Amino acid sequence: MIDRDRELAELAGLLADGEPRLILLYGRRRVGKTYLLTHVWPATQTLYFTAANTTPAQNRLALVAEVARWSRQALNPEDYPTWRTVFRLLLELRAPDPIAIVLDEFQYLGESEQDLAAVASELNAVWEERRPTRPLLLALSGSAIRTMEALAAGAAPLYGRFHWRAELRPFDYFHAGEMARFKSLRDRALAYGVFGGIPRYLAAVRPGRSLAQNVADTMLHPRGEVRAQVETALLQEQGLREVGSYHAVLRAIAGGRTELNEIGQRAGMPTDTALRQKMERLIALGYVEARRNLGARPKEAFRYRLADPAQMFHSTFVAPYEAELARYNPKAVWTEQVLPRLDGYMGHVFERMVEQAYVRLRDNWRLPMVSQWGRWEGVDREGKSLEVDIASTLSDGRVLTGAVKWNRRPLAADVHREHLAMLERLAAAGVKWAHAAVRPEAPLLYVAAGGFASGFEAAAEASGHSVTLWTLRDLYGGGPRRPRKTTAA
């Protein structure tokens, strides 16, 4: 079990409390909800049921049958004609012994949100019935994120009833590396860039094979295990229609279109309410993220980026080369089409990794809290393009800036000097946060996958700023350590 220690401890403790508890767990498909809920409590105390995408009546019959099988009771389905009778059966099962009951893919118990609300109302009515206190957990789990969140929303029948609720998210780069256990840290980072943080995708990785062979076999091959899962991910999301248009949007963003008009033009769709709704749905599902520049005005347009590295890799290197992958050896496509562009592709992925690393490493490195992580791209007063990889506000009011480089050769000190020059140009152009960023008390963070040249640290020390330098070794480092942090005298 990787990166689920907190959830394991909390869920195990809830059953040990000795009280009836209603809990809610949700998250996108293949993040490990089922694995968690089937491994936290003893199997002899856990009744697990997965609802199917069928009618509520069939699910009700299947649930009664599963209760009969698990409990070894002779149950007649005709005795449980309503959800209220079924829920009463569940809550009285094996009383007064400890029991955990998991209703997975709970959203399928209703044919619509209104229908599901009626099912939840029936559950609430039974839950409110007075019965002897006992150690009982009823877990509602599902992958329809918005639908599951609505169960706990205000005015919902189960509002205020959940003792514990959580969204299970994909792994960050570090825990993804614990599954893709390549000896090379660079390969671990690349594996995150290809497979992302979805545990089910990462489970297909064989660290005993090379990264290239893993990608060719599982992601590039027409019958690749991960490729099939990525290509059907949107099809399995409840309530999505016109899945082809969603794929077109993802490919447009992967192709470098970041603004709504550009995305619509590339996807062949008008920039209208329907496109905006699709973008909102992709954001809610965790496939896309929307961000503005640091200090942007409220009405400034969002820039969109893919949030799921696996979808980004597929849209960048698999979908455009479907004909070649069907005709040639996938390893050849890796060598001739993917590998030459892989370092450029990893640039944005590495920035995402650094954002995650800041949260992970902040305590050990004694760094200030970030209130808003961001970046900035635009033009200066002369119309020249500028891009700042890290432009974030700190909780104490200062501004953190820096550069993130997926480099192979050690990073030269010129990068530091160019960064300071960019901040000066932005301040001169009237960018408000840049005035705070050029002050000596504003910290700098530089992250270089390939390390730093010998003169970089000396140049940083002379700048007057507090400067932190990270390499891949720091991002994948273990426990507390003395930070390599330079501070000007």
C-alpha cells in the first residue's frame, strides 16, 4: 500500500470507535479506491458490493444476493422490494458484531441524480432509526465525483450524516516513483511523465525492464495495457456524451493551444457555452487545469493545460502516430518519434513535479508557506516574450520566483542572471508582483534535473536573495536533511 497510510489509519480507527459511522469516498477511476476499501478491514468483517451500470432494480437484487452469499443466510429477494428494506437489512446484519459495509459505485443505484437522491433519502430514513449502538461502518464510494460530492452537499438527504469523507487523488511524482522503481531518478521522473499518478497505470510498469521497453509495450503498442485504459477512460466517465469532442479538446491542449478560442478552433468547435461546459467537466474530472498569470485581473482569460500526464503523453505521442504504431514496431516509434521530443515534453511535467515537491519538502527545507503557486508568461514593455517558471505569492506577503529546467548539462549561472533581468523588465513594465520579487527579501528557487554548474551557487550568493537549489536527488530525497540553501551575507 503506497501513499494511503493516513486513510488506512483513519478508516481502521473509525471501525474501532464502536459507533455506527457513515463515510464517503470518491475519486476518479483507477486511483485505488477499491484496493483501499478491501484492504483496510479484515475480510471476515467486510461486506463489499460493486453496483453495475444497469437498472436500480437489478442492483437491488444483486445486493441482496451478495448479502446472502457473504452472510450465508437464506434470503428471499421478494422480501426486500424497496431500498429502505435493503438498507435496513444491511444495518442489522451480524449485529452486534463489528462490520464494515462497502457500497462501491454507489452512483449506479439511481438512474439519474434525482433518482439517486431518492435512494439516499431512503438510506437516511433507515440511518435515523433508533437501534442499539454497535461498531458499524457504511461506506459509500464512487467514481462519479460530482455526483458523489452532491450526496454531502447542503439540502441533500445525507447532508451532515457523513462522519468521514475524502477524495482519493492520483499519486504525486514521488509516490509514482515508488511504483515505477527504476534505479535512475531521471527514468522515475520520465515514468511519471508517461504514466502519471494513476496507480492502475503504474502497476503495469516492470522496473526490471528498461523505461523504453515499458513504454513501448504498455503505452505505444496497439494492444498495450495502459494505452487501452487511457483511451477508454473518458468512455467510462458517467454522464459524458460526445466523447470524441472531449478527446479533440485534450489533443488541442496537448498541441499547445492554451486559450479557449485556440482550443475551439483546433478541436473544430465553436467557442460557446457547450465548449465552456466541456472544459468545466474536464477540470472537475481532473483531466484539465485552468490557471491565470500571477496577479491577473479577474476577467483575464484562463490558460488551460492537461493535468493528467498519461492523457498528455497519449495525446502528444500516441494519437498522432496511430498509423505508424499499427504498422511498425512500437520500439522504433519510441526511438524515432518520441525520444527526440521527450525532453521538450517533460518541461511542463517537471514544473508540475516541482509544485508537488515544494509541498513535500517544505518542512525539511524550512521554506515559507505558499498561498498561491503559479507562473507568468507574457511580454515586457518592448513586446518581447517573457516566461517565469515559478511566480508564487507566499503567506507572509513576499513573492517566490525561480526557474525549472529539465536539463541534461549542468545549469549555467547565466540562467540566474537572466531570471533577475526578467524580473527587472517586468517591474519596469508595471507588473505589480515583480516589484516585490526584485527585493532582496524575496526568495528564489531554482530546480535543475541535470544539476548546476560550479559557478551557479556563487552567483546566487552574490544576488542578495535567499536562494534554494534543487536537483532530482533532492526531489526524490528521503527523510530530514540539512538543506543546501544559499543566503547572501
